[in-house]
Amino acid sequence: MWEKRMEWPLTGVAVLFLGAYAWPILQPSLGSTGRVWCEVVTWLAWGLFALDYVVRLVQSPDKPRFLRRHVLDLLVIVLPLLRPLRLLRLVAMLNVLNRTAALALRGRVVVYFVGATVLIVFCAALAVLEAERPIEEAGIRNFPDALWWAVTTITTVGYGDRYPVSGTGRLIAVGLMVAGIALLGVVTATFASWLVRRVEEVEATSQTVTRAQIAELSREIAELRAALAASERKDL
Amino acid sequence: MWEKRMEWPLTGVAVLFLGAYAWPILQPSLGSTGRVWCEVVTWLAWGLFALDYVVRLVQSPDKPRFLRRHVLDLLVIVLPLLRPLRLLRLVAMLNVLNRTAALALRGRVVVYFVGATVLIVFCAALAVLEAERPIEEAGIRNFPDALWWAVTTITTVGYGDRYPVSGTGRLIAVGLMVAGIALLGVVTATFASWLVRRVEEVEATSQTVTRAQIAELSREIAELRAALAASERKDL
Amino acid sequence: MWEKRMEWPLTGVAVLFLGAYAWPILQPSLGSTGRVWCEVVTWLAWGLFALDYVVRLVQSPDKPRFLRRHVLDLLVIVLPLLRPLRLLRLVAMLNVLNRTAALALRGRVVVYFVGATVLIVFCAALAVLEAERPIEEAGIRNFPDALWWAVTTITTVGYGDRYPVSGTGRLIAVGLMVAGIALLGVVTATFASWLVRRVEEVEATSQTVTRAQIAELSREIAELRAALAASERKDL
Amino acid sequence: MWEKRMEWPLTGVAVLFLGAYAWPILQPSLGSTGRVWCEVVTWLAWGLFALDYVVRLVQSPDKPRFLRRHVLDLLVIVLPLLRPLRLLRLVAMLNVLNRTAALALRGRVVVYFVGATVLIVFCAALAVLEAERPIEEAGIRNFPDALWWAVTTITTVGYGDRYPVSGTGRLIAVGLMVAGIALLGVVTATFASWLVRRVEEVEATSQTVTRAQIAELSREIAELRAALAASERKDL
């Protein structure tokens, strides 16, 4: 299978992409040779991601369904603004690590979302820094500030000491806010699901009683049957 | 049925209304002829919405119940401030598109709320811009800023770089905040419902056991009955 | 019963208290005679609330339990800062109105919390205005601003264009924030409960099958019994 | 058992640690002798916590499992930044108080989280004050401001009138925001669990019907058996 075999190589490509994407943003003093190299790696990674998408599309038996289910994959490849989202592949990797760890459903949901949140905050900080740095009056001008802003946004705290002013920066912020609402929803839902379950377990005793009654019924019917059989044997 | 037949025409009217409402706000330099035309379309749309309300009221068999259940419809027609809410009819349209798509309950809830949220943010941005533009010291003075403010408000982030200062603008903001809380609630609840369900599915095996036991009981009773019938036949 | 008979009179006292509490805050230009009257009404209302607490304590059969269960009642009477909370009695009144309306549990929870939220926002705005007005550099200096601040706080938006600076004002703010978190929790939980229920209803068909099987079992046993009775009658 | 016997002494050590940690922060004018004493108590408490960790590690039968399950304990001891978290031991104490009070699961969750929240807010205010005081342009310069900031952060309101500017202060803020999201999740989930349960109780009548039918079945089988026995006796 293409997808299985390409999982690890593409994750490696995603890590390289992350490095090539982050380096020129974190090192504004980087020389032009370094910048060109990062650009080349970024484009190569893009090519490999696009190739992977095309191969998977060609190999899929139900093509319209594949297109419908992988809309995000296509957008991530086509839109330059969504470039940092290509790193979500690294979250997909948690899937693999996880398969061996054999966690329960709730545990897996938590691991996914913590991983995705950390990656989203990191990439959003990089992307917003890239978008805001050329603007004179911007408040976000170095990576610690960008990271701090990303965290206050995803948690919906929003102090307002730093905020993006460019259009691209604001689009990234909207994405972060949506992610923040989803994050809050997942945390709450996971805990609610755990609590509902625990409370039900305490009340499960009454259901066990019902089950015991059914077992009792079965036993009585068996005895009844034996008695009938005995009475028949006597009749003969 | 009036309601069924008027669904599509009234949606068309709502789209026209949206255009006539948004145009003079987005184009402050619009000439007086254009403004008059937009005004005329807005009033015509209002007339059609009011007519639709009256016809539905006259046709309903239980009039007090209709009045109670359509309070919002009446408010939207009577109060000029709630004008943008007339566009919620467009969300009602999702209902139609959806009927064909045959989504599950949770899917429908998600589609509704995403549609409603996008429409609410867009209309609130228009309405707040209309309310704030005449004020000298207002921070919200163009559409991108208004949209940015609406998103930071509905997600309850609230940076505070832009905020309404007029009474009307603040009322719109309160509506957006309430919508934001509802949005957060819906996201969380939908995910919680999905998670609770998935966890229950895993535990459903124990219930299947109970059902198997009942099937076993039924089978034994049938056999018992056959034995009794046989014993009776022998008696004859 | 004291409690039943005093319900309506004490609600009237609470309304009077609200008027006497709000008037001097909303009308800073109120003369000293008006202020004295408001003060008198406030103290009389306090006396009646205290009397009601004492009578209920004396009449209760299990006094330690009454003290434990009505800690908030006592605090509201003893602490001058919690004065506005005496108006929560008005929310308790929703209870009465509701009893006749015969709403379902979820409906009642919603009615309570909407009523409580509106009252809390209104009282917090009054209380914060009283606390902040004497301070020179305070941002909250009139009632519309106080109301606007209260709404941005309870929804956890927190623009930061207005915020309390006095100790009392900040304490009121903390109360509002806690109320806001509770409000968000109630909205989400109510919707989650509704959604979980609706999804379960769809899946309830499989449980109905089980119930139908039990009915089938009962019918078969009845027939079996009739057959046995007939066989006995024939034997005679 | 070491753990049982050391519970109360270590809680006493935690209280001492809290005093020695808070005193020099709350009293910036404290003389050098007082500072040295506080330093000594802090280090002694650290020594005892480290000793407790080592003893528990040595006594545990499954050492790798102990290491995995007590990662936070180790971090709290090793990282100087996490010093205030040592006070979480005081929350663990609620466990003991609670065991006697015999609360239900939901009640216990509420008590834990209220206790933990108050302690986290208090310690975060202390820690942020310690981190921000040396910085010239910081907005958090006294304990009431620090406490106010901590509350606006954990509730995700985030006015932005005060915010940390140092790296350490921002790290503490991130911790508070995460705690705030968890808090919101717990409040919502607890209420949702209660509401789901209450709604189910109302619908439990239909399940009681099923149980009554099973009882009816049992009774009929017993009668059937008696009739069979009687018929057998007559046969003899």
C-alpha cells in the first residue's frame, strides 16, 4: 500500500519542511544563500506532498469520495496561505505512535488534541510573525511575542497587548480562535464523557440485578423442563 | 401549502435584501440614486416578509400557538434594529439543501450552526459599521475592521483593539456575545454527544449479552411448548 | 406555612428594595430627602429579610441542617457587600410562575438561568457603579458603561475598554466572571443533554425490540399456562 | 505504610513552605535575616519532599510504573520554576477531609476543583509578582493587582489592563490559561452529567415497567410450576 509505505518518509519530509519554514522566520539575519536553500527545501516538500496526493487519488477506487474526504489535503497543497497546515501530517504521526501504545478512545482523543494544539500554536506564531514583521506599527515583532500572542488567542483570553494588524495575520488569528473553541469543546466533552460514565458505573448495580433476575428465570425454566421430561418418562 | 411554495421566493427576497442592506454600508461613496434604490428594495422586502407573516398567521389553525412560537418573526419585522436578522431566513434555507443531503442529526446541527455563525458575523459586522461610522472617536471605521471585531467578539477572545462605543453598536455586540456562548455550547455538546456515544458503543457488548440471553429464553420456552404439545398428543 | 404565605409579600419587598437600591445610584443628582427615604426602605427591607430568616430557622425541625443549607441566606443578610444578592429572591419567584407553566426540567433550567443572568448583570452594573464613581481615574462612570462592562465580563469577552479599579469593584467582577463560567457551563450542558437524548431516541428502536421480545415471552407463557389448564381439565 | 503516615506531616511541611514562599514576596521590605530564614525553610521543605519521593520510589514494587505515574512529582521537585506547584499537596489533603465527609462522585470533583482553583490562583499571583517586580515597565507590581490579574486570566476574560511581560511571568500565565480551560470543562461537564442523569431519571419509569414485567414473568413461571407439581401429584 502506498499510504502505509509513505507514512514515515512523508513525516520526515514534513519535519524538513518545518525546519525550512521556521529557520528564515526565526533568523531574520539569515544570509541569502540560506534563504535560497530553505526556499528550495520548501518547494521540494511541496512537490512531494502534491505527488502523494495525486498518487492516492489515482489509486483510490472511488475517486469522487476521495476528493470529498480529502478537501483539506487539496487546500493545504494549493493555497500558499495554508502552508503551515502541511505540518498537521506530524499530528497524523501521533496516530502511529499511538497504535502501539494501545490507549482507550478518550486517551487517544486527548493525545491527538494536545499534539495538534502545540503544533498549531507553534505554526501560527511562525506564520503571524512572517506576516506582521514587514508592518511598521505591528505589535508582534519577535518569536516570543508571537508565541505569547498565539497562546492568549487560542485560550480565548485575549489580553490585547499584542494583536495582528495585517490581513494575513488576522486570518491566522481567526483560525487560532476557531481552534481554541474546538479545543475547549474537546476538553469539556472528554471530561463530561468520563464523568457521565463514572456516574453510570455506580448506578450499574441496579442493571446487574436485572441481569441476575434473567439468569434466575433461565434456571427455573430449565428445572421446569426437567420436571416435564420426568413426568413424560413416568407416563410411558 | 403557502409555506412550502414561498420558501424559495422568500429566500430570493432575503438575498436581495442582503444586497440592498450591505451595498450602501460597504460603499460609503454611493450616490443618492443608488441609496434610494437600496432603500426601496429594503422596504419592498420588508413588505413581503410582513405579508408572509400575516398569511401564515391567518392560515394557522391554532392562532395563539402560532403567535407564541413565532415571537422572533414578529420582532424581526417590527423592530428596525433587528433588520439584519431577517437574513436568518437564509439559514432556514440550509434546511432545504439538507433535506436532500440526508445527514444525521449531529451533522445537521453542525451545518446549521456553521451557516448561522458565518451569517451572524457578516451581518453584525455590517450593522456595527453602520452604527459606528457617524461617531468621531469610534475604532471601527471600515468593513475589514468590523469583520475582525465581530470574529474576536463571537469567539469571546475580545482583544479590545476595536470595540463599539455607540448604544446600537453595543447592543449588536451583546447579541454577538450571546451567539458566541451558544456557539461554544453547540461545539462542545456535539463533540460530547459523539464521544459519549462512541464510548457506549465499546461497552455495548455487555448489553448484547443480555439480549442473547433473552433469545435463549425464548428458544427454551418454544421447546418446552413443543414438548407439552407432544405430551398432550400422546395423551389423546 | 410561613414560607408559602410569605413568598409573595417578600417578593414585593425585594422589588421595593431593588428600587430603593437602584434609584440613588442611577440618579446621582438625587436630593438628600430622597436619599434618606431610599436608605429607610433599604433598612426596612433588610429587617424583613432578617426576620424571615429567623422565623424559618425557629420553625425548622432540624436546625443544624437548616443553617448548613441556608449559608448563602445568612451571608446575604449579614454582609453589606452582598446586598444586591438579596434580589436573587426575584429569581426564586420564577419558580412560582413556572409551577403553573409546567415546563420540562431542561426548560426550567433555561428559564432560571436566563432570569438569574439578567438580574445578576443588572445588579452587578449597579454595584460596580456605586463602587467606582467616587474614584477619580475609574473608567466606569455612568450606568450604560457599567452595564456594557458587566455584559463583556459575564460573557468572558473582556475587551478591557472598561474595568474596575477599586477593591469592591474587582470583587464584584470576580463574582460576575464565576457567574459567566457557570452560565457557559449551563448553556453547554443543557444543549449537550438535549443532543445526547435525541441521538439516543434514534437508537431506542433496538431497545424497543428487546421490550417487544419480553412481551412475546409473556404471551407465550400465558398460552402455555392455558394449554396446561386445558390438559388438566381433560385429565379429570 | 510510609504514604499514610507521612500524609499529615508533609501537609504541615507544605503549609510551612507556603508561608516561607509567600512572606518575602508579600513583604518586599523584609530584612535580610527574615529572607534567610524563609530561604532555609524553603530548602528544608524541598529536602523533605525529595526524601518522600525517594522513599516512595524505593518502597514501590513496580519501579518503572511508579516513575511513569509520578512524573509531575519529579518535575515539581527538580524544576525551580514549578516550586509553587509543591503546594498541590494541600489539594491532595482535601482527599482526606473528604473521605470522612463521604460525598458523591460529582460532589468530590467539585470540591477538588474549587480547592485546586483557589490554590492555583493564589500561587500564580505570588509567582507572577516575584517574576514581574524587578522589571521596570511591568503592570503587576503589588499583590492585589497580581491576584486580580490571575482571576481575569483563569476565567479567560483577559481585560488586558494587567499582563506579564517577563518570560517567567508569561509561562505562569500559560499555566493559568490551561487551568482555566480545564476549570471551564469541569464546571460544564459536572453540570452536564447532573442534567443528563436527571433527564434519564424522568424517563426511567419506562425501564421500571420492563423490570415489573420480568417480575410478572417470574411469578407466572412459579405458578406454572406449582400447577405442574399438583398435576404430577394427582397422577400418582
